[in-house]
Amino acid sequence: MMPRRSTLALGVSLLNAALIPFMLLAAMGFLLSVSAHILSLLGIQIPGGNAVMGLHIGILAVWLPAVLVSRPVAKFGNRWGSLKILLGGCPRWMIYGVMALFIYAIVNFLVFMGNAPNQSHLDAGWPPSVVRGFSGHWMLFYAAAFSILYSRIHAPQLFAPRKCPAGHTSSPSARFCPECGFAFQERPRNT
């Protein structure tokens, strides 16, 4: 029988191996959405016509594993603490990039809403202005999924709930046990 520690390490290794293809798919989706966004900013019709809207479906493919690995962190309800954990295994530049994309997606969407074409223009396919409106969000969602999966692969210890010596379960971001006040040691993070 395998010792508990090696069984746990094997489980983490298998999960990481299963997440890598989704992380690569998120990277590919991000690059495609950046390309679509640049072309739409230049006013160029996207090659392939309506196929570009397949990037919507790709988001579902990468968000499902991102949400599943986030569940143990998110179930404790502390959103700021959850975000720090979910991106805690990422380099700082990646965290700042996701935050910048979040702000950009909001601004881009507001600009899109102010300039959105009426419905009659959509009969000939997706005009660049509409692709621009969607691609701002595609970039954010693909980058966020990539970052969450990257963090989970490179710092899986950040995603595990904490247990105090009394056996109480706490959020992975908790500094103290909410039931007995036990002070947890700080977990190492990637920088």
C-alpha cells in the first residue's frame, strides 16, 4: 500500500497532467481572441466569417476545468481572498495582466454599446465593431482561465483548505481558524 503522502502527490500530478491541455487551449483561445480584437480595431472583416464566434464555445471548454479547480477555494465565500489564492501561483505580471484585461473589457464593452450597429447590419455577418465588443471579453475569459489553471498547476498547495490542530476546516486564505483562533503559517506563493 502506498503511503498517504505519495498517493496525494500522485493525485496532484495526475490532476496537473489533465489540466495542461486545457491551459494550452486557453492560451490558444487568448491568442486567437487578441488577433480577432486587433483585426476588428483595424476595421478588417475577420477571415472565416461567422466561425470567429466559435470562440464563445471555446470559453466554455476552458472555464469548466477552471471553475472545477476553483470550487474548493470559492466555497468559503471570501471573494478577495479567493482571488488572491486563485492567482497566487502566477507571476505578478500575469496577475496585473488579468487585472488590466478586466478593466479593458469593461471600457471596451461600454465603447461597443455606444457604437453598436443596429440589427439590420448583422445580416451580412459579424461586422468588426461587433467582433470588437465580444473579443474584449474573450481575451479576459481566456486569460483568466489560463491564469487559474497555471496557478493550480504551479502552486497546488494554495488551493487546499486549511485544518487547525483541532480539526476545524478553514478557507485556504484564512490566517486564523474561525472556530478556535489557531494562527496558520503563511503559505509560500510564486512571485
